[in-house]
Amino acid sequence: MILYDTSAVLMDLAEGKLLSGYILDLTIYEVANALRTAVQVKRIMSTAQANAILRAFVLQDLHVLRIQPEHLAEIERLALELNITAYDAAYIYFALKNNLDLYTRDRKLQRAWKHARSNND
């Protein structure tokens, strides 16, 4: 199964692809915020277009993994070890913990994921 990060969700939805797998609870807010920002800086032509992407997002076959306080120490450890944000480390943590493939369109996160996965084998 796949764990999607925000970059993958946004790009796949913009390309009209169907998503099936997992997201983190923080992904919901990141998607909404990225669309808000895109409308404000005119990367997306209209609020209607952003709303269409949001409607498509909620219709996807995605299960939400919830970040709990007991996960934070390990997420922070990964962030420091891999020199990435805590947001990105959360994706790696949950992918490793749940034996999921992390799907991202973010190059820095892809590199960190490959490194973490090779160290976890």
C-alpha cells in the first residue's frame, strides 16, 4: 500500500489521477493550505478550481493515519538524523512503521526516504 505526501496528492489530483492508500492527518491541512496559497498568488486561476481539487480530494479512497503524542519523539529523531522537517519525518516514520511505500513528488523527501529505508532494512 501507499502513503501519499502532500506533494503527491496535489500533483496527482491536478493530473486527474485516482488515489488509493493512506495519508497523514496533517496532509488534509497541508492540501487545503497549499490550495489557499495557490489561489492567493494566482498559480491556480480561480477559487472554483481550488474547490474542485478539494472536492476531488475528499472523494479519493484514502485512509487517514493519525499522529499521536507517543510518535513525536521518533519523528523528531528522524527529522534530526535526516536533516528534514518534522512534517517530512512524520511521513517517513509512518511509512516505516506501517510497512508502506512512501509516494512523494518532493526530491528532498525522496532522498531522505531512500536513506531511511536502506537504514531500516
